[in-house]
Amino acid sequence: MNQPLASAGPAPSASAYVLLLVAPMLFASNMLVARWLDGGIPPVGLTIWRWSLTLLLLLPFCGGRLWAARRRLWRDWPVLLLLGALGMGICGAPVYIAGRTTTATNMGLIYTATPVLIVVFARLFWGEPVTWRQAIGIALCMAGVVIVVVRGELAVLAELAFAPGDLWIVLAAIGWAFYSVLLQHRNDGLDLLVRFAAIVVGGVVANVPFYVLEMAQGQHIAFDGRTLAILLFVALVPGLGAFLSYGRLVATIGPGRTGLLMYMIPLYNAGLAWLLLGEGLAAHHVIGAALTLPGIYLATRTSPLAPSSGST
């Protein structure tokens, strides 16, 4: 008999479902910024200054606790550096680099593999079960996203041409999957803000060598008003907002089910592009949402657990 999905984490609460809807919008905002910039800011420079500013914004709220936990954090520095390299490094600059040589359609299709990778890694490394309900939900989500990114015309799939940027997106997808499954199993007793700040420090440190290399190649950031406004936005919205929401969800319902929110990002991209960039909405966007939303609910829903022998 299959174990219920609850074994991978507690049943989602109402607040968890709200975060599942909000978090992908925050992540999608970063992609809209990348599209709008069109390579106007060096990718590693944008990444390292984004997370440096995020850290400065965090310190007033958790700096004291971060300092108090310094010995424990120092003991865990290899893991924190790895998490930072995965979440703020591999999932940072490569996305901006990929946007220069690949299409949005390819990026969307490749990123749909991320939740599947999370489920697979969680199963391989931590033994989390995969139920038929979760599998059906993932299939619905993938179908919804494919419909959106191919604009409702499956013949588009046969016309896809892969570019070097696709490899950068594959790297980012794998990095995010590892980040997600490692994040859930950090039982260090630290609160969310302190742990996140420590991971950000690791991410900044991990990006330094690549930032130095980028500057040595003559790619420098012009710190004008426009650049500072962009940095503030990406630090607050897809930085603090998206990562803290994601971290809360991973701790609450597990990485496998949290990873399903990645399927929502192409849908939010379409909606935000319609609102902010004047791009049109079409029937395939509605059909994609109609498949993806029930898929997320089905894959995150748990079966009622039978009372244990010790229950009253």
C-alpha cells in the first residue's frame, strides 16, 4: 500500500497555498527584469551586488542573532557555502547569461524539469516517497506549462533549436533542485532569517571569483540611478521576497511539493508581461493555467491519515 504524500511533509495550510501562489510571481519578476535589461548589466556583477544589497537589508532584522550564532555557522560553513553557491550562484548569473543566446520558449521548457528533478533528488537522497497523486499532479503541471510555452501549437516543439544558453539553463535547473532538497534538511535550529542571511553570505563569497574574472574582462557596472533602482528591486522582490517564501514553503511542506511552484512561473510571466509590457494574453494561457493550478493542488494535497493507536 502506498504511503500518503504526507510522509514527505505536513498537509499544506491556507497560508502555504497563498505562498504557493505568490512566490512564483516574485520569481517571475526577476525574469521580467532580465528580459527588460537585455544584457545591459554584466550578469555576475548584477548577481553579486543584488545579494550584497539583500544582505544589507537583512542585517537590521537579524544581525544580532547572526553574530550570536557565528560559532555554529562557522562550523557549518562548507554547507552554507554550498547552499549559497547553488541558490545565489548557479541559479543567478547563468540565467542572465542564458538569456543572451537562447529563447524564452526554450528557457520555459527546460525549467519545467526543475520540480521533477527536486522530486527525484528528494527520493534518491532522502527517501521521500512519490505517490500516484503526486505523479498525476506533476504531469498536469508539465502539460499546462508546455501548452503555454508552445503557444498551444505542439508543432512548435519540432522547430525548437537548441543554443549554448540552454546548457546554462540546465545548469541552473539542476542547481535549484539540489538547493531545494539540501535546504529542507538543514536541521540547525536557526530561524528562517538567520539561516537565509548566512546562505546569502555564502552566495556572495561564492560569486566573488567569477566577479573578479568578469571585471578583468572589462565588464563593469555603471552605478547610475537606473542601475541602483534595478538592484534595489531585485534585492527586495525576487531576492528577499521570493527566497524567504520558498524557504518557508520548503520547511512547511517539503521540497518536492514546493518545487511545483516553478510550473507557475511561465504563467506569471505571461500575465505580468501582459500587464507591464503590453504583451497579449491568448487562449493557450488560460488552458495552461486550467491544467497547472489543479495539478499543483492535486500534487500537494494529502490523503487523510488514519488515527494512530495512541490517538484519543
